[in-house]
Amino acid sequence: MSDFSFVGKPTPLIDGPAKITGNLKYIGDLKLPGMLHARFVLSTYAHAKLGAIDANAALDIPGVQSVLTADDLPSITPSSRAKLMLARERVIFVGQPVAIVLADSAAAAADGADLVMVDYEPLEAVTSMDAALADDATVIWPTGIPTGAEDEAAHGADTGGESESDDEEASNIAGKTRMEKGDVASAFAQADVVAERTFETPMVHQSSIETQGWVVQPNPISGGVTLWGSIQSPFGVRLDVADALGVPESDVTVYGMPVGGAFGAKFGLYEALIALAAVTVGKPVSLILTRGEELLSTNPAPALRISGKLGFDSGGELLAMQADVTADTGVYPSGLGGFAAMQFASFYTCDNLLLESTNVVTNKQSVGAYRAPTSPTAFMAVETLFDEAAQQLGMDPVELRLKNAAKEGDVAPDGGDFPTIGMVETLEAARQHPLWRNREQAREQGRGIGIAIGGWMGGLEPGAAVCKLNRDGVLQLQIGTADLSGTPTSFAVLAAEAYGISPDKVRFVYSDTDSAPYGGGVGGSKTLYTLGAAVLRAAEDARRQTLAIAAEEFEVSSEDLEIVDGRVQVRGFPDRSISLGEIAGKGMTFGGRYAPVHGNGRQAITDRAPSFCAQIAEVEVDEETGDVNLLNLAVVQDVGRAINPLAVEGQMQGGAVQGVGWALLEEMRYDADGQLLSGSWMDYAMPDSVQAAPIQTQIVEVPSRSGPFGARGVGEPPVIPTVAAIANAVADATGLRLSQTPMTAPRVLEALAQR
Amino acid sequence: MSDFSFVGKPTPLIDGPAKITGNLKYIGDLKLPGMLHARFVLSTYAHAKLGAIDANAALDIPGVQSVLTADDLPSITPSSRAKLMLARERVIFVGQPVAIVLADSAAAAADGADLVMVDYEPLEAVTSMDAALADDATVIWPTGIPTGAEDEAAHGADTGGESESDDEEASNIAGKTRMEKGDVASAFAQADVVAERTFETPMVHQSSIETQGWVVQPNPISGGVTLWGSIQSPFGVRLDVADALGVPESDVTVYGMPVGGAFGAKFGLYEALIALAAVTVGKPVSLILTRGEELLSTNPAPALRISGKLGFDSGGELLAMQADVTADTGVYPSGLGGFAAMQFASFYTCDNLLLESTNVVTNKQSVGAYRAPTSPTAFMAVETLFDEAAQQLGMDPVELRLKNAAKEGDVAPDGGDFPTIGMVETLEAARQHPLWRNREQAREQGRGIGIAIGGWMGGLEPGAAVCKLNRDGVLQLQIGTADLSGTPTSFAVLAAEAYGISPDKVRFVYSDTDSAPYGGGVGGSKTLYTLGAAVLRAAEDARRQTLAIAAEEFEVSSEDLEIVDGRVQVRGFPDRSISLGEIAGKGMTFGGRYAPVHGNGRQAITDRAPSFCAQIAEVEVDEETGDVNLLNLAVVQDVGRAINPLAVEGQMQGGAVQGVGWALLEEMRYDADGQLLSGSWMDYAMPDSVQAAPIQTQIVEVPSRSGPFGARGVGEPPVIPTVAAIANAVADATGLRLSQTPMTAPRVLEALAQR
């Protein structure tokens, strides 16, 4: 640690002042000359035949310029939720865009949207997974379910397992997976202890502070567009928009604006539709979703049902794991059910596995990625069952986990061997945490203490980075990803450490897909891990170039030079030195004889860096009201190397807070007709600062092999074990094994009554 | 030649369609939300004490937001014309900005500017070089002339010679240079033939179609700004603006917009002032000069007087060259006089030289660079004198030039040896041109034929370039310079040739100083020569990376691969191939195992590539009216290698047309009070398509050592010899040696009368 000058030191966000003062511009701040404001007309039915659309009253509103329906746009059949177009012939979920009103102001567009009259002929809607699976269920996609559900891959949620081909007759089953290893039936037969239970979590919404939004400027010459958006994947959006417009991706320019929260929801949604609208009218178009639209018409996490089962021998060895997952993915399919099954079984070593999943479609808005997709549910299942088994075995629950935890060399879910991982170290650190060590005192006060761990394999994606030196001695750093979570600050720390200057002398450059080196979507806990390596290489390359210039100036070898306080000096001769700005200037001047300092870094890391987060929850359950009062939450996480502990702790806290929401509060509630009941932040409950409870973070550092200075991804893990830890704490306090979220007071009260 | 796939083939401008259809956005098209329009209040006196400024009436105009005077801005003393601030205490030229009116619309700003009342107390003005040098001249800068006239360097116009220090009393002489070699007096004494004459050219204005313009957005967090402008040097402007604002250059972002003509005038002028105004009011500010402001208040070419003298022996060997240059640089100094003296003597070999220059200041707008600064005058002098000497010697004028022309290995003006140069080849080609070969027939028709040559050392500047491969098989090319002259098209040809795809698969990326690799100002005929080398290297790097990926995929060596029709294929096995788009995709996808193709090229070429242009003019002189009718103009130029002949010929024609303006039409006329008489395009005459005459271009290719595929810079040379060629043609037709431009009808008539 002492080897580092800047890595590991808390570094405030470089754009913090701009954010605090309102000077950082978000997508909602972007106004282009002649820009039209868009507002969707949304379906009010979950399933209906679409009749006439009368826009006359809307067009009478002053400022309304046009009302587009599917007939005005190219006939593109959307292959997935992320590529949705305007409804044609029928609507298939409440909140589906039916028309777009374009107006000179957002207010006129909203007034216009209110006055577009749409004729619907209601059809029977399928609004729950059970209804979808019923023998006499209405088949939502009689001619076949669309298949283009590749979008989860971007978030690191590979489906895993083998898809079974469905040559059967049309149903609402979009796909099934089955993965078997060893002999599960025999193993369960031999088991001394079996724990099994069915768990359910509802659709949960990412609910970023900033809603989704885009501005598109058409280019009448190329047929392409420039798009600005609050998006996670500028290069991914570029490809999707180009496909929809039928132009090469090089004719589309995407500018990823600073993002006010994304969490997986912003990998692409209405970009292609807005781009088509802008090209159709030949003017810039802006669409910033309202909060209501954000809840009605985006891509929340799927509802999941997991029947899980674990078998142990009397010594606590895990003999068999089984999971059967059903996922309600809304009206477009998703492979997330299979991923949930994989997550259930990925991080404990076990020779006998049976993992099955069924993804079903329903007439609801369809789903997307949400921070560690499906993992809060998968780990609620496996970690509750571990707790139950420990109880039955009379073993310490941490001990039972340690006994079966994956270690380096064990088989990983991708079929390879686990590299160096910190599951054991994380559990050991959690065991030492005061909240766990003092659990008996808490119990004496009637409280419950629960523990759980979550694991995440971590995503991978190639990328590149550039570091340029300026005449003010500042190193400009450029990468091609959006800023969701403050990674630019961590990248600045990395570049500073590698180059040899202080992080405040690094300027992070925000740019578009034309100008930026390639960077993948920000998600899957891969950004710092993979692009950080490219940043390191670019900074090292810039340093080499810098020293080479100084070496020629001083007529010494580069090895005899060092960078100290913004100057290159000959080792041992501090009076023989030259400022970095002067060196930069030598490559940036008329007649200069050195090339500009322009460092380049490229990476294609192929080895993963799985990361683990353990959490300890302390709760008090009010047996009168059923209220679960979360008193304390400890978050213990292996981050490999905390490049910027402030950012790392921010991620740990933020993830855990969202985990609390999953556990106690959040639910997309639909009625039988598919109408969203929790369609505003008055109804859709998210934890406030009191409900989230005091969160204590503890960083564990088991360096990864390929990450920058050993860093691992940190974004997803902290949301994973929160539900399980709180459920285990509730069990510790009450003896109740809750299997459904959110664990609201009425639900707890009902369970208490049945106890 | 046959080795090239694309180099040497005429390639239309890649942004031609956008330009023709009005879709390319220039600075005047840029509107930012909340942007204020600026209009200057300009001095109406050439020299006056500045009294009260009353803005009340202006502020009453609806839409006028504020009126800024020097008191509202930081007290910065401008060190040069290019750094002018608002006038303080006195005004020193007509057209000097005294106040800035900021309004919601350009019209309100103009109305406001009309109503700002300024009290002036007139002082004696010095408005000509003779008046400035008079013994009793009013001294314009009693406390010393500012010295920061480094700005010409950017245009390749190094002053050369040694500056003499002026420890004398205050005068209007800003600087003198003297350069002596050998023994000029003895050499002239030995000469059999001496030609000498004094030449004069007035201030001439660059007069681009697009006037100067800028938009500045302040950044209240960093204290810096983002600036968009019609400018030649984004990175140079970044530094100047940062200096004025007192922030590091990294806090200033400059976006070089497409430029509608620059010719040296747009290396920096009011950027810092507009940036200070924007920061002061905290809002975006736009200033687009009107045509009148452009003529009154920018930076034209200096007025020059050159007394030149050449001595030859009877065999035509050049024994001595002497030049004494006086330059009227307007109110701020410039080193251009010394550069003119250097240009006079640079390209003929001669052992005895005496070159002197005096730069004087006058109360006129000050000067800047204009295409091959001072060279039309310097070569008018030397090439007229060569012609006169040939006449006296009874030698063919081409033969006399060939006898003394510089060749590889001769001493160049920078003190080194000339590299491979094409002065002889250019003269030989000109001699073979039909216009010259058939000169006797022309003379029989009463016409005159004149020939002249011009030389240009060529600028140098380090730079870098980036080439990225996209999933559509398009190579994106990024450099950091502005587009003045269509070089992006030539760069696309270079990248295509080096990478192995067709130029229409190259996309040129326009970006800002944050995103772009460093590129110097566009000027000095160095852009293609130097940055082209960086582009080549970047494309070659991208090709290497591309082939490396394919080599791994096919398990062959890179050497066994070739790129054909957008695919990499194994040589001899055309069915084993993969598209470039697929290769790009392998480095741009979740879980990819190859780094993205991101090629980098850096260069710091230190060897110059002098280039030469010979011109042959055919004129008819109307002895009744004095009208010089230019009938034909042949432009013969060594371009090293014509990367894109269309662009090269465009430069040759454009330069020659401007040369015709110098020769026959253009003059910034001032009256004795320093009022500009030719202050509009009604009064300031530029050649139209008829006056410019048919121009025939002939490309000579003597490859340079370091340029891309042997290319040399082509921008400056074609403006250099036009004046001389026309003057020699007039002499051929009439026997008159005109020594003053423009050679207007009244001037010719007067000379004819005195013949």
C-alpha cells in the first residue's frame, strides 16, 4: 500500500463542484436550435386491438407541430424490448407508446398528447406468470415470440445453460434452460440435511433520480444522426440507431451525457424510435421521460420465482443444489431466468447440480437489467437455505459457508477455473465484524442478526484509452464510456499513479463516439477493471514518451529520469529538471523537433475477477405491526484494490441501499388488468435515509490478476446479499423464514399470525 | 504512380455535398441557449484621447443586456495585435474596439452599438510609413512599442536575420534587422550588370468569404471556457485564451469550426476579448464580424517598400543581392519586414548578401499573416530585377534563373543545406509550357508574356493522428487541425492508401482540443506535409492491428494476409477471408478477446520541403486607358506528390487568383487621417472570374524526403510569383517596369505618359 502515491487515498469526485452547483449539464439541459419536444401517447390497455388514432384536437394546440404514428415511420418489427417502435395493429402492455406528439415546447407536447384520441378494442390480457402458464392461457404472441433478447449480455448477465428448443405449439413460454451436473437425485437421497423453499420477488424498478432522456439531431446529408442521451453504452446505442436508420454506424454519432443514475436500465430503449422520428420530421427532437412514463414504460427487473433446494451431509458438505426458476419478463422475452439459476449455484462448490428455468411473457412492460440482474433473488434463495441448513446441522452459518465456498482453482460457472478470489477472505472479514461478533448482545435485546454473501463473476470488454500531455503540465485522459458512477475520478487516480503526477493534474475528457477510443457499456462491474487497464497503459505510454523527450534534452537515459512535482529530473541532480508543461510544449509548437506526447492504451482482458460482498443486518421486528426496522447494515466487500476508497464506499453503500429497497419496500404492483398500481413515487416506495439504516462499509482487498493494481469491479456485489441478510436477520429475530419480497409489515404480520 | 490505388486520383471533397446543400454548419450557424450577440463600438479616430462612454441610450434598446468597456474587464495590456483588448485611455486606430454591446439578438446589438456615445479628443495621427519615419513624427508609443509579435511564426514566416537592439530614444521604428554575407560592395563593383529598383505594395486584405466569428461558453466551475470559432489554430487559440483568463490551457476547450476562408488572418484575434466578455457576463457570447468590421478591424498584410539590387557578371552569374525593406505594420509591430528581406534572397545562390529591414508602426489597424506573407512583394522585386538583368545581359530570362537557381545541397536560408528541391524542374517545366513556348506569336499580337518563379521553405510542426476501425468497416480518422482547404479529403486518401481501403470508407472526425490529437495551426503549407505523415503512421498502425487479429483468427502470419475489397484474406485463399467490420466487432463487444483497432501516429518531421511555383502571364495593355487585361495565366508548381490532384489544383488556382488581386486590384487605401477608404467590397476590389483570367495548372512532382508519399506543401507558393509574372508581362508588352501595386489603369496610364 505504501508503494502508492495516490491509489487507495480518498479522492473526491472531480466533477463534484460542477454537480453540486448545477453546472454539470445533463440531457434535460440540452437545447438545440429548432428542437422539438416529444411526448408519447401511451396505451391505456394491457392488450387491445388498435383502432383509429385521431390527432386533430392535438394538432390544434398552439405549438404542436406533428403527431406521428406507426404509419409515419418505417415498418420495423421490434426484435426486443430495447428496440420498441410505436404500436401497430395492437397494443400489448399498458404504457406502450402508440403515438409521438412533437411540439415547440414540452408543455404543448404534453397538452397535445392528452388530446390524441385512440380507439381501442380491449382483448384478454395475461398479467401474471401463473396466468401465462395456465393451460387455457391466452397466447400473447400467437405467431411466435420475438427472439432478440441479447441485451442482458451487456450487463454481464450471460444466461448460461443450454436453451431448449421449443418446437411445441405456441405458448407464453419464451424459453427454458436446463443445466445438470452429477446426479442430483442420488445426492439428495444421501443428504443428511435438506433445505428447500420457494422464493418470490416482484418486478422492481431501477428508478434513477434522472429519468431516461435523449436528444437527436438528424443529418440530412448522411441520413444519420447525432444523438445525446442519458445512456450507459454510447457505442452500443450507435449500432442500434444505425441499424434502425439503415445507415453505417459511422454515420451516427452518440454523445453519452453525464448520467443521473442508470443501474442497467439505460442500455438502450427509445433511441432508435426517437432517431426515426427526428429523421422523419427533419428536425432535432428531444424526449425526456416524465416520472410516470419512466415507471410505466421502461424496463424494470423481472418478477422471479425460485424453488431452491440444498442437500448437505452431516459434516456440512454441500452435496446437491437444485433450482427451478420462473421469470415473468413482461411482454418481450429475456434470458434472465436462466441467469438467476446460474447465480443460485455459482459460488459454492458442489458436484451435483440441477438448474432449470422458464421465462414467460405477460402483458406488462418488459424487463431489462438492474444492478446484478436477478441476483438479489438468487442469493435470497441460496443464502436463506444455507442459513436454514446451518440451523438444522447445528453449525455456525459462516462456518458452513466457508466450508463450501469457492476457492482459486475450483470450477467457475463459465466452465473455467476460478482465479484468485476473495470469497473466503470476505466471509472471514464479515465474521470478525463487530455487528456479527456482538450478535448475542443484540439478540438479548430482542433483535435479530443475519448474514449473507453474494458473488458476481464480473463482465469483460475490450477497450482503449488515450493520455495527452498539455503545455500546462496537465495530462488529458480520454475514454469512450459514459459516467454513471464516478469512474472518471478513479481513472484519473490510475493515470496519475502510472504517469507520476497528482490526480488534480489529470483532466478527464468527455467526448462522443466519433472522438473517443472504444469503450463498452458501463455495467457488469467491468468498467474500472477492464478500461482501467487501458488507462494504465495509456498513462505509461505517455510517461515513456515524456521521459524520452527529457532524456534527449538532458542527454541521459530515460532510466536515469524521474517525475517529481510536475517536473522531469535527472535522478540525483534535482537542479537538472524540466517541467512537464515545457516538455509538452516542445511537441506542440511551430518547428518543434519532438512528436506530441500522445499515449495510447488498448486492452482485451479475458480473465475474470469475481468479487464478493457479505452483509450483516441487524433488525428489530415489531410483532404488533409487522414492521421490520433495519437498525444496522454492515457491508464487507472484496474490491481487489480500492483505487478510490470514496468511490468504492459510495458503490457499497448505494448498492446496499438498493438492496434494502428490494428487501423491505419496492414492488411494481399490477392489478389483474395489467394496470400499474405503483405508478408514481408516491406509490412506488424506495428507502429514504432513515429506512436505509446506518451502513458500515469494510473493504477487503484480495488483488485480482489483471485489474489495474489488482482492482476488481465493485458495482454489482453490494446489492446482491442485502435481501438475504435481512431475511436471515428477520428469521433470527422471529424464527420466520420469509420467502417473498418486499417484506412489508402486512406480509410479516400475516406470517407472524401463521407462525 | 501505378503503385498507388488512390493517391494521385482526383477525389472530390468529402464534405462537398454538405457544403453545397448548406448543411455544413459554420460558426454563424451556432446558437447556444441564452447566447448573447456582441457588436463592437469601433473607434472613429486613428488617434484620440478616449473620454466618457455613455451607454444609456444603448441600454434603452429592448434586448440590449449590457455594454462593456475596458473598465468592466480585467486590466490586460495587449502585447500584440492578436491580443487586442478594448481601448483604454486612448484609441490608436480607426476601427479599434472601444466597447462591446451584448444583446439578445444581433439586430439589437447593432442598434445598441450605434447609440453608444463616445467622447474623443483627437490627437495627431501617423498614417503612413514616411510620416512615421519623419524626423518630427509624432511617436505613437512614447513609452515603448509592445514586443509580443511572435504570431507570424505560426505561418512559417520566420523573421530571420538578427534584430538590432534599439537603445535609442522612442521612435516609430519597431525593429530593424540586418543580415550580411560576403562582401556586397566589392561584388557590386565587379558586376557587369546591376539591376535595381524600389517596389511598393499597399496593405492587402485576406477578405475571406466568411468573416471572422466566435462563440464562447463560459464554465463557471473551472473559470475556463469552451470556444467555437472560424479559426486556423485551435490549439494556439486555446493557449491564448487560457493566458488571458488566467487558467491552465486544459480548462479551455476550442472547437475549430469549418472555415470559410482564412489565408493567415484567422490565427487569433478577438478570442481572448470575447472570452473575457463571456466570463464577465456569465453567459455564452457570439461575435460574427460584419464585412465592414472585417475590413476595418482585423489584420491585413503589411504595406511594404523594398529597394532591391542584383549584380551579375557578364555570364549571368549572380554576384550580389541587396534588399532594404520598410514595412508599415500598422499600430502594433510585426517582424514581417525582415521576413520579406529573407524571401528576396532565399532561392538563388549568391555569396554576397546584404539584407536589411525596418518595421515601422502607424495609426492603422495592424497586420497579420496573409498567404506566403510578404512574398508577393519580395518576389515582385527579385523577379522583376532578374528580368531586367536578363534583358541587359541579352539572356533568356529562364536561362538566367536556371543558372542561379538553388539546388539540393546549396545553402538554404535557414543555414542548412537544401534537401531535394524542384526549382530547376519547375523552371524547366515552365519553359516547356505552351504559353511560354508560343510567346513570340503572342507578342506579334501586341501582347506581353512574363514569367516568374516563387519559392517557399515550408513550415514544420509536430502532430499526431488516430485511426479507429468501426463495425461497418469504416476507418475513422481524427486529427487536431481546422479544415481550411479540404485537407481532410487528402488525409482520407492517405489513410485509405496506407490502410488498404477506398477513401469513401474513411470518415474524417471533426473534434475539439480536448478530444483531438495535437495538430498545429493550419498555415505555412505544412499541414498535409507534416500531419499527413502522422496520418500515414496511424493508418499503418491500424492496419497492423487489423492484420494481427485476422492472423490469430486464421492461424497464419500477418505477412500472409492482404486487405482486398474491405476484407482481410489469406493470400492465395480468397475464400479464407473476414470483413473489416467483423474484425472491428471482435474488439468492440462484450467479452471480446481482442483489443479495439485504434491506430496511433506521431510525427516531428524536422526536414523542410521547399516548394516552387512558376507562373507565366499573358497580358494585353490598353494604352488608351491603361487597363491591363490578363488573358492567360499558367501555374506550374512542384508539389512533390499530388495526393489529391483536385485539391492541389484548387490551391494552385486559388493562390493565383489572389495573386491577380495583388497585382491588379487590391489595396487598403487610407486617407491622411487614417480613415479606410476601401472599407467595403464595393470599394475594396477583388478579382472576379473574368478578371482572374483562364488559369492553366501544371503539376510537377519532385518527391520530398519526408512528406507522405513525397508530398510537399502546396498552399503558399501559387500566390507568390503572380505579381512578378504580370509585371514582367506588362514590361514585355510596353517596356514599362511597374514597381507599385495594384497595377491599376490610372497608374499604368501615368507610367505610359512618363515613358
